[in-house]
Amino acid sequence: MFARLFSASLMLSELRVMFTRRRTWAMLAAIAMIPILLATAVYLSADQIAPGEGPPFLDRVTQNGLFTGFTAMLLAMPLFLPLTMSVVSGDTIAGEAGLGTLRYLLIAPVGRARLLVVKYLATLVFALVGTFVLMIAGAIIGAILFPVGPVTLLSGDVIQIPEALGRMAIVALYTTVSMMGMLALGLFISTLTTIPVGAMTGVLVASGVSQILDNLPQLAWLHEWLFTHYWLDFADILRQPIELGSLGANVILQLGYVAVFGALAYGRLASKDILS
Amino acid sequence: MKISKRWAPAALVAAMITAGTIALPMQANAVDLPDLTPKQVMLLMDGEIQGFSGTIVKTSDLGLPELQLSSMMNEDMIKEMEEKLPEGFEDFVPTLIEQNIVTQAVELISGTHKIRVYASNEGARVQILDTMSQRDFIVNKDEFWFYDSRKATAITGSIDMQINQAEAEKAQLDAEAKLAEYAAQIQLDISNPEAVADYLMDRIGQSTTVSVGKDHRIAGRTAYQLIAQPNASNSLIESVVISVDSETGMALDVKVYSVEQAEPAFQVGFESISFAVPSASTFSFTPPTGTTVENFEAPADLQAELETLKAQGSDMTEEELLAYKAELEAKYADQAKPEVIGEGWESVIHLSAIPTEVPMSLLENELFADLMTNVAGGKVFSTPIMNVLITDSGEVYAGAVTIAFLQEVAAR
């Protein structure tokens, strides 16, 4: 069963294609620029940032460079990170169809389900690389411009640098998990069209709409079903003792989205005539 | 049109999710514990617990605007609010938000909060999990701490165990003596918990109907449900429902239902709980570098008065002490004293005048006008579980009773 759904050689070639594209590198560079710009701006501004001013954690950056990654993640979460994810996931099937290469892919002995699984996993790898790039770039630029030391958590407890690096990795993983549902949605939308830009826009709009709905108190019953609902709860990783409740809920929610839109994408791709 | 079997997985997933969301809550109710009477459930609640940790979720539906001021507002928003307020009230906003404990309390009462609690014989720690920030309250044997991560501030004070212990012991002995005296009067054997439960049930039974509801599962534990319904026609409270852990007797969830709405007006309960004793290190706190630490002090006036007392303490005669007491009383005499009218569920708190610190013009301010409704004889601040009536003559009546009953009491 697993062999029918996954192929290592196909996965490798997919990743090779993805990471030889200049677009991929440009997006990763742009992701890395978020913490760099943030830290530089804070470094160059003469004003002391008072606690509670500006976005959360911003005042911490000057005290401890390791916070740059967290603050940058917070800023990138609503729009920029979903934007890069929508480009990658919207392109999966629609991109091949748009270039006219989808039919050649399917002529090769590759099942349509297997193609979907491999395409999806490749987008997930991009999400993982992207979030780690953001955190690592944040840690490096923070260490260059600001003092680095033990990190103060939200509960007032202090952890040493190795544990802080561990928490940063967990935050990056949390964010990757947060993207799973959106990537699956992108994969599905990508099977609906042969125009990649259309699919990309569709995913991005969906993430925007979901975030707006999440802010309307009148729709409180809907909130825990929205794929963006737990996006900012990565702050729970910065509590002592670590709070994993939101991570667990997020994993279940995201897997639900993957199941639904994965199955829909299969239904669509497997039942349609591939003409391009 | 024939639907391709390729869509079968999609249909299957949809069916599984639907089934799951329906079946899970049903499973939560599929619990059957040995039947207990309300009295037995109350006896169960008498159990002793060495320590626990858990996550509490608190929601309230009071029809009030959500006041997540301290956690949601930033400087810009406060400035904007200042500009919008009428002249003379500019100072009102920042103080209201930054310092006022009342606003903090209101913010905690309204809306939804997630709170983690740790407790043992060593101390207690309460963490209010705000978005992107956290407030911690820590109490151990020597000191207490309040830490706000958003503002990076901490408030601390020491707990002088020696004084407290002596006082507590004395208070306990006093209370025990009084209780024994009272028990002798009503011929109650207080060493027998069953007799005490009987007595309590009897007393409660006069004003309240107590029953045991459905056994259920909550926070991963099996629980009894104790339901208290007021026997009072003017009460706003429909019922108070308490979930009692079947093993430890700890209250796991409390819901307050109003006669005005089907959803609970107020609910606080554990989402998860563990009865493992938390490690003692949870209750120690050292403020991180960069924190503004403030030492908690009693309000200045009182402090000054205590200081005077202490200075004079050694050679103060009884006469002087009485004179000083009279002086203090005179000082606070112009403050209206609250009195309670009626008893039980229908008790109403009456203030003969609005406290002098509150300027009357404030009540005409738009912000407050929005919260008040005009009724015959005054203005009403109304929530599903409590009403406050301010009469035209400036008297205040408040209680968990209907507006009509407040008006009736005011007219007496």
C-alpha cells in the first residue's frame, strides 16, 4: 500500500526540481530577510522600546538577540509565510498542467495518488525549510547585533541557551504543522485549474478569509474549525512548563484538513481527463 | 450523472469526521457511576487532596462588551481613547487600564480565559495564558509574586509566617469555639460528618432544591453532577451545576445558568487535571533580568496610620486608642455603608448613596450610558445573573434578582 503511494526516486526528483528553481531560493531569501530587516530596524532606531509597546516580544529583542526569530515569526505568520506557501502549493498540479508536463508525468508509470502524495510532501519539505530558515536567520542576526544570553519565558522563568535553541526548533516545527492544512487546501485548488496563479491566489484568499473569520466574536463556534485558528498559539511553546495543549489540538485539526482536501484532490485528479 | 468511485475517499473522510464530532461528545456522557444522593455527593466533596495541576477554561456570556483591556491594548489605542473621551476624563483611561485592579477583575470576569493552576501544600501558582503573554501569580511559604510578561513587571511581598500562623491559629480556635457553642445550641454532633451534611442539606433545602444530575466525563475524569435550583421566584439564577470528581470529590466544573438564557452565563471548569503533586520548584520565583520589580505596600493612608500607631504603640492608653478609633470612624463616616435586604437567593444589597469617589457626571458619559438602560425610577445595569439599579435619588440596589424585584425593594 505504502509503496503504491510513495516513491523515493519520484520524491527526490521533485525536490531536485523544487530546489533548483530560482523562485524557491528567492522566496527562502525573502523569508530570511524578515528577521534581518526587523533586527536591523530595531538596532538602528535610537529609541528604547518600552515593554508592551509595538508587537509582542519586540522589546525583548534588544535585551536578547535570540528573540529575533520569535518576533519575526509573529510578523510573518499572518501574511508572508502563507504567501510563500500558497505559491508553492498552488503550483503543484496547476503548474505542471500549465506547462503541459502533467500528461507526461502521468504517462510514466506513476499512479495519480502517488503523484499527489509526493507533490504534497515536497510542499511540506519547503514549509519545514522555510520556517527553519526564518528561525535560524533570526538567531544569527540577533546574535550579531544584540547580546545573547539565557532566555526569559512568558512565565518569567529563565532557560539556558541550549534549551532556548530547542524551543526555537519546536516553534519552527509547530509552524510547519500549522501550514499542513493550508498546503493540502492548496493542493486541492491546484487540481481544479491549469493556471497556477489562480490556484495561488485562491489559497492566499482562503487563509485571509479564515483569519478574518477567526477574529469575529459572533462566529466563536466556528473558530476551532478554522485552519488558521492555532497559528499564533506557538507562543504556548514559550511558557514554563511548556504548554502542548494547543499543539495537540493543532495537529488533529491540520490532519483533518489534510484528510479532507487530500481526498478531494484525489477525487478531482483521478477522475478528470488530463489534456495538458 | 454517475459519480466516479474516485470520489469515494473524499466521501469516506467526510463521513468519518461527521461521525467523530457526533460520537465524541456522546461518549463523554456514557458514564454510569454508583447512584448517590445529594448528601452523599456532598460528603464526597469533603475529601482531602495533596496537590494537583490542571488547565481551567473560564467562559462567561454576560452580554457585556469584552473588556480585554490589559492584554489587548497597546499605547496607541490608549492614546486614541484618550482623545475620544470628553474633556476632564483623559486621565481616566490610562489609570483605568494600567493600575486599576477593578478593570483587571472585570477583564477576568468577562470573556474567555485559559488558566493553568498548580497547587500543593508548598504553595500555589496560577498562570493566566493570554495571547502572546502571560500573567503569573505565585504564592509560597515565604512570599508572593505577581508577574506580567507583557509589561515585564513584577509585584512582590513577603508573607510573614510567624505572625500569620499565630493569627491563623487564634482565628481557628475562635471559630472552633464558636462552632462548638452553636452546635451545642442546635444539638448537632459536629464530629460526625454525616450529621453535619444532614444539617446542611436541611438548611439549604429550605431555599434550594438540590439534586444529582447525569453522571458524566469531564477533564478525563468521571464525575457526579450536583444541581442547586433556587426556590425563589424573583431570582435570576436558574440553577448552579457543579461537577464533582467521583474519586477525589474535587469540584471540576461550575456552571451558572440564568433564567434569561439557555447557555450558561458563567462557566469555570477544568479542561484537564492531574492529581500528581507538582514539584516545589514550581512555586519559587526569581524575577528575570529587565523586570521592573515593585514591592507591594498597603495603601499609603493606611500605612501612615499604622505607622503612627506603631510609633505611639508602647505608651498608648486605652483611652487614646478609643479616641483614635473614633477619629478613624469619623473619617470614613461619610462613606455609605452597604446593607443587605432580605436573605438567600433574593437578598439585595443596598447603598444609600453612590460612593463619593465616583463623580455623578460619569454616569452621564456615553460609555456608561451605553451600558445602562432607563427604567421607571432610575437606571439599570443589567446582566443575565445580576442587576444593579441606580434610582433617580442616587440610591443603589444590586442583586441576583429581576429588575422588577429591585424596583419593588426600592419602593418599600
